[in-house]
Amino acid sequence: MILVNLSILSKKPTGISIYARNILPSLSQLNSKFLVCNFDNRFTTFNSYLIPKELSPDFGLKGHFKRLYWTQFALPKIYQKLESNLIFSPLPESPIYTTAKTVVMVHDLIPLRYPDKRSPLHYYQKFVLPIVLDQSKHIICNSQATADDLMIFFNISATKITPIYLAYNPKNFYMQSNKSKSKKPYFLYLGRHNPHKNLPRMIKAFSLLKDKEDYEFWLIGPKDKRYTPQLIDLVKNLELENQVLFKDYVSFQDLPMILNQAFCLMFVSLWEGFGLPLLEAMACGLPVITSNQSSLVEVAKDSAILVDPKNVQEIRSAMERITKDDNLYADLMQKGLQRASMFSWEKTGQETRQILRNLS
């Protein structure tokens, strides 16, 4: 039996939780049992095993620490109790120094590429993750860029790593036939406010637009007391309080409307393991400006404007181009739709299932 560790599931899903939810149908075709802490109707069709709800990211930093403790001390006991022969974790957390056989998914090594000593993830990836990866039978990751990082930072053999791209839900993310625009066109950013997201440079680039008064810049994502105050101060200093708007988490159901009404997605991160917002935006027919670094190049290819994320003038120039060139705008819409159609959760799940079947 394969145990699928779904302690990461959240009521407000972001990247890892979205990934975990969408590969469930494929993994249910294995001899598997799903460890879930938010048991509801979405899991009644699966072979599930209830675990403490306090492990979920919904409980913040306390939940993360409880999940790490549970992973090391409770999960091995469940593994033995259920007579399992493999644990799959959709994030790089698994029991160490046990006889449990594990496969983990690594989404990025950003805490090592851009160390932040205020973040517990930095210490986890520096001291615990190497042991987790060493003891895993196999490692799945979400892009070749992440696979390369695993080899660079941890000297892991390429034969132990399989990149499998993420995807999007076409029933939710699609270009609406009545695609409408808001009263004032807005550039859109989706995600957290962490430094590697490169928001200060994007905000500065927006401030340099010649006709910036005709646009808004929406920053949608959870505020963070470590980083958001500096962004708010920057917006005030640039006198953009009425144009750069901070908006909180948007639900899965409401996000497609936000994407369909936006003018352009700005996703110019310094580094990403994959970049789900980029794919979801393209699926909605939204032109994208993104970084020429990391996995973003793999995902976008020639379907977006690629820029140097450290060059404010280059970011500004891309924003100017997309506001002035209607032919470029239409071309990016079409190319984005075609590129997005090449990704599917079914394919992601099938490739993951095959690896787990081979190891179980």
C-alpha cells in the first residue's frame, strides 16, 4: 500500500495544495490510502485516513511545526500500522532515520537561492532537506530548473530525479466568450510578497510608464508583515496609492474572472520552481510579461514577453510595448492559449503514478 501524505491541503489552496488536490484522481488508481486532515466530501470517493486537522497550513506557522513533528514521529507508526511499503509526499517532507521508503516532490529551492534568515524554510532546506533527499528512493520535481538546482545544491544524481510539469484546470481557467475589461485596465500580479517575487522592481517599472494614469496595478495575494510594509512605503513614496492596489487572497472560483478582466499578468520573479499563475493566465487568454530566468522560460517559451528581472527599464519597456502594440497583444493572447493547452493535470498524475507504481 502507498500512503499519500496530504497534510498540506488547505482551505485556501496555493501552489502545493493545488498540485496535491489535482493529482488525487490519478493516484487513486493505485493501491493507495490518502492521509487527510481536512476531511470533506471531496475525499469521500477516495480511500482516506483521517489525521489531525492542526497540521494544515490553515494553522499558520504553528501548523507547519506540528506537521513536521507529526511527520517524524506519527507518520512512521501509521506506515507500520497500515503495513505500507511506500510514502509519497507532494512536498519535500518525510520521515528520516526510519525504515519507511519514501518519494517526495520538490517544488523549488528558493530558500537556498535567496536566503532569508527570518524564514524557517531557510533552515529546513539547509539542514533537514539534505537528509530527506538522501533517504528518498526517488525525487519528483516540477521543472528542469528545479532538477538542475537539486543537482547543484545537493549533488544528487540526475537518475534519481524526474521533472514532471504542473498544470491547470481547464474547466475553471479558460478565456470567457464575454471577456470584459474593468473600468480602468489593470496589470495583475498573483502571489506572495516575498523578496524573490521581485515586486519592488515591478512597481518601479509601473511608475515609469508614460501613461500610467490610465492603468492600475493589482497585487493579489496574502500580506506578510515581514515584507508588505516596505512595499506599501514604496508605493507611497512613488505617489501611487490610488493606482497600485493591494488585494488579499482570491478564491479559486473568483480567480478566472480576475484574470479575464485584467490587462496583463506581471510575473517577473527572480526565480520560480514552476509558476502556476503564468499558466493559468495564459489559459484565460491573458498576455504575460515574465522573467527570462528559471522555470518561467520552460513554461512560457515564446508565448510571453521575457525580460531580465533585475532590469527595471527592461520591465518598463515591455509594459510600454504591450500598451501600445495591439498586434503584439493579440499575438500573445493566441500563443498563450496554445501553450497552455499543452499542460494537463491528467498527464501530471499519470507520470507521477507510473513512478510510484514502479517503486511500490
